[in-house]
Amino acid sequence: MDHQKEDSLYAVFGQVMRFHYCRMHMLLEKLGVYPGQPPLFFALGKHEGQSQKELAKNLYIKAATITVMLNRMETGGWIERRPDGNDKRVSRVYLTEQGLKIHHEVQETLKNIELDCFCNFTTEEQILLRRLFMQMRDNLMKACSDNFEGLGNFEE
């Protein structure tokens, strides 16, 4: 397969990723949310009170990156850190009322992006594409397994 061709599978996939990122950035920017923050909102929306270390592990993000993200979100008034009841060295992260509001707006925004992406796909095509993406994810995860050592798994 010639990866240099504009219409090669690899080139088209790259274009899809770029346009998806562009659309996501365009819509999230209106909320003041950075493109990397939605997974953090979702992780906290699913299970509040996680430590920074747990968040980094569950999101496959370096601890230093989580710190920067949380600092930015704390400055925005979207999260608060509270000391752990049993171990004062550990701080737990919670969404604030404002953070919950943004979390819901981010959910709606991503639903809109999903509609943008798949509006003219049949249900069968979406099921097939999901299966193919999962296979691609598994292939890449296997190829990157050394870098994910100790970070948990993607099945959550």
C-alpha cells in the first residue's frame, strides 16, 4: 500500500483524525475546555474522589500531565482537591457544581461530534466500524504494550 497517496487508507485515516480534532477543538473551545480534558471530566463523572495517581493510570496519562490538567481545571473552578480521609499525603479530586455543569455540556458536545461523524452511516456500518476500530486499537495497544506497562488496561 502506498502511504504517499492522498486516498490511501493511512492518509484518509490521518485526515479523519485531524478533522475530528479540529471539530472537537472548535466546539470545546466555546466551553473553555481543552481537547484533552473530556476524558478527565468523564472519569470524574463516573467515579469522583480518585487520586491524581489513579486518574493518571486510568487515563494512560503521565502524572505530570495530569497535574497540569488538574491545575488548569482547578483554576477554572471545575474541580477541587480534598485530602484523603485515611492518608493525608493523598488528595482526592472532585467535580465542583460548575464542573458538573461543564461535564454535562462536554457530554452534549461530544454527542454532537458523534452525530457529525456518523450522521449518514447505517446502524450496520456503525457496528462494523466500531469492530474495526476496536481491532485497530488492540493492534496498536499490543504494539505499544511496553509503554503501557503498569498503567492498567483499556477495558474499563
